[in-house]
Amino acid sequence: MQRESSVEVASSGQAPPTSGPSRIARDLAPLALDEAQLAKVADHVSKTAAERDLAASVEALVTYTGSARSARGLALQHPDLLACQLPSWCDFLTGFGLDKSQLQHLLCSAPEALTRGDLVRAGEAMLTMRRLGLCERSAAQLVTYYPQLLNKDEPEILSLLKLLGRYQIGIDTTTL
């Protein structure tokens, strides 16, 4: 007699899908996409090999946009958000002081900062801002309204800080 697999068998007699279209559909279920929307987003996700983190990305998108409806709209406009290590980006940005509303603003106004960005480069940018004397709160505000800074190096960050200070945008540049 053959031993059963350690994977639990569903009532239909088959193991739950670990990859493929049915898993993608299950992971996207919280967005309540209609059939055409599901096909569009699922096709994009399957082409980017983002299936592994899809459920966590959907959960992060719903959490930080505030509702499944907002997350659905954002996923339809920017399906790359589901393929950009979104949970890691959210953990990173909240770890550097962005609150939920700031992260929501960034996701809705400049999702390409995350989809085209690099976490390592973003970490270097945040550390540069801290090294230049910005407190956590100021750096978080700056990233909220100028998310492109996440992909800039020190001279470019310094240049923007001096420009903003010159126009008295709330950044003290006397020590820069």
C-alpha cells in the first residue's frame, strides 16, 4: 500500500494549486476583479514571474491603499505593483518612518518609484538623507512628495535639498 503525500488533499481529491492560473486567480480574489480585469492582471503577473509573492503583494496593496476598491483600481492601472516586491517596499518605507497615509500617497501618486526602483538604491538614498541631517520625519515627508529621490545619489539629493531650502519649503539647509 502506497503512503499518501504529506501535502493535504482537498475535498476534491487534489492538492491545492501551488502555481498557475488557478493560484493567481485565488491570490487576486481580494481585489474582486471581473473576468476581463482578472485576465489582464493575471497575464501580466504570469509574465513577470511574480506568482510567488502575489498574495502578499495583494494584501499589502489593500492595506496601504485603504480598500479593496482602491487596490483594484491601482492594480489595473499599474499591474507592475504586484510584481515589484511590494511587501518588501512597504516594510522598508515604514521602517524609515513613512506612515500609512504617506505610503498610500506614494502608491497612488508615484507607483513607478517602486515599480522601477531598487530597494538597495532606495536604502542608500534614505541613509544619505539621514547623513545630511534630516530627521526621520523630514526624510519621510520628502520621500512622500519627491519619491524619485529613492533612486538618486547623494549629489542629486543634496542639490534638491538646497533648492527646497532656498525656497523655504520647510527644510533647514544651514548645515548642508
